[in-house]
Amino acid sequence: MKSRKITERVQWMGAIDWDRRLFDSLIPLPDGTSYNAYLVMGSDKIALIDTVDPAKVDILFEQLKEIPRIDYVISLHSEQDHSGSIPFVLDRYPDAQLICSSKARELLLEHLSIQEERIRVVEEGEKISLGDLSLTFLYTPWVHWPETMVAFLPEEKILFTCDLFGSHLATSDLYAGSDPYVCEAAKRYYAEIMMPFRTIVQKNLDKISDLDYEVIAPSHGPIYDKPDYILESYRDWVSERVSNKVVIPYISMHGSTAKMVDHLVSALVERDIKVERFELSTTDLGKLAMALVDAATIVIGTPTVHFGPHPIVFSITQLANALRPKARYAGIIGSYGWGTKAVEQISGLIPNLKVDVLGTVMCKGYPREEDLRSLEELADAIKEKHSTLQEGN
């Protein structure tokens, strides 16, 4: 794809990765992704903001073939999908300086073996002149690495945010508009990548709130020409508000745990509580992460394997602990053959989740009437806690 005009002085460059289906050997990409770079052409200097995944560098070079010089290559984030092609760009433009944050310097030296003399560190709030245009840099740590920053182009009212506000979405649309499909992709991206740093993201949203921009240009997915749309969504996701919703990730080997989940789902629905259930052997991890963004309660369902939780449940519980959703309550249900320590082991896997455990129900063999009554009691406990939730909490 050729470069595309955003304004007379700014071009989108990069690559649409239509066919990629996995990121970091972990994150599903059902809709592909893009690697966005931006060329900013001032009257005196030219800057390239971010690059592309190294597998797509030939596309970037084709877009740059009519650009005789680049004065600044700007790394907003050191991860490979944005900075991996920087060494190739610096080879092509030997007079270009690499601009980065103070913490990015070490990462770029170590990860990409860039020559130290090519790097120029910019400090918080520092401005670089391109002649009639300028770029101001603000540090935005932990969105989602410690060295990340954004670049503001005030003359064109564009904020370049790299991973912040990104979406793994391959599309021919340059702009997001108010498309709910883009917002859903951005929510998936937030849930998988930004949610562990929710409170820090909130502070960084406050940091950029006073800037006068009309366009947000991330490094994945379409550009936000109506930035309030994504900003309002992010403010909701990072807020303390939780929904009257229970998320149930589970797996069942011989039907016992599945029977318990079926009964609990029915009991919760009868109590006017929304439920999202995920059978983990077939679950899209991104959809599970999205469901966790605003869920008030998580109930984990597992059979017992050698006294502990099923290995898939073990893995997903560790993942939930890493994602740090803002859920307030939890429960554990499941089954066992002769003995179990699943409850103790699962509880030990979630130290990052600041939740009250409302109940545990572990049945021996197939669930009996007393087990089903215990599930009803768990549903009652969840309803009681959820009844105290208020809109905006």
C-alpha cells in the first residue's frame, strides 16, 4: 500500500498485516493488525515517527523511495513491531538522528545494536523544531513499557501515541470515525495490553488532556479523527466502575464442572445478573480479556488434576492475575475424584486481584442436590454484593 495523506505536511506510512493471526506467540489477532509510521515534513527538517515490524520493512522503503533525506527517526516505543526496522532506516539515511526517551536509549542499544552516537535523548516536554512545524514529547511510562512517550504536533493538531489507543485491526480505512467495530478492537487491545497498567494509563490520560489536538494517530489500527470517541471509552475502561456482570472461565473433563457452571449461570440469570461464560479449551483469550474489563465478579470453574486445578485453568488464572482486572469479587467452583487442593492453589495464583472471595463449591464426583444448593447460595451472595453497585462506581 502507498503512503496516504493526513494533511499537506503529514503522511501515513506503514503496512497493513492482513494475515497475521498471533502476536507475541500469545495474543490472538482475529482481524490482523497494522504497523503505522508517520512522515512529518517541516520547512527545514523531516521526521519519521516509528517504523514497522521488520517483516514489512520493504513496504516502508517503497513508500520512502521518493524521500531523499530524513533528519529525525523518532522511537516512541522500543518494541520490535515499532522499532525493529529502525536499524534499516538509519542505514538508508546515514545523517538521521534517532530520537527517544531517556529510558528507551538503553533498550534500543541492547535490543537493536544501534550505534550510540546516532541516538539523541529528549527529555519530558522537550520540543524539536522542524522549521515551521515542531514536535513536543511527553513521557507516558507504562503504556505499556517503561520508556514509552507520545509526540504532539501542535501546528497540525495531531497527537502521535504509538500503542496508547491502538487497535489490532487490518482495514483499508485510514480513519476510525465513530465505528463501533474499531472501538471493540481497541477494547480488545486495551484488555490484552494496557489493563495491567490501568491506574498509570489513567494518569497519562490526564497528562494529555490539556493538549489541543483534533486527531490521535496510534501505531496500530486506524487514526482517530473523532478523538472524543476513543477518549471516552478509555476513561470508562480505566475508571473504578464495574458492571453487574459475572465472568465464568471454566473447563470440564467428564461433565461435573460443566453441570455446576450450567446451574450457576441459570441461578445468576434468575437474579438479573449478566453472565459471560468461557469454555477454556476453545476460548478466544482476547474475548475473555475484554469481558474482564468491567466485570464485578469472576467465578473460576475447574476439575481436579492430581490434586490441583486443570492445567488450562491454572494458565488462565495466572493470565488473569497478570491482566489485573478491576473485579471486586470472586468464587471458585469445581469437582474432584478423591481429593483436591484446587481452591488453595487457585487462590495462591491471584495475589494481584484485590477481590473478596464470596464462596467456593467443590463437589466429589457428579454434583448432588447439596452441591446445587451451595451454588444457589453463591448466586445469592453475588446478588447481594452486586446490589450495592451503582452506576459510575
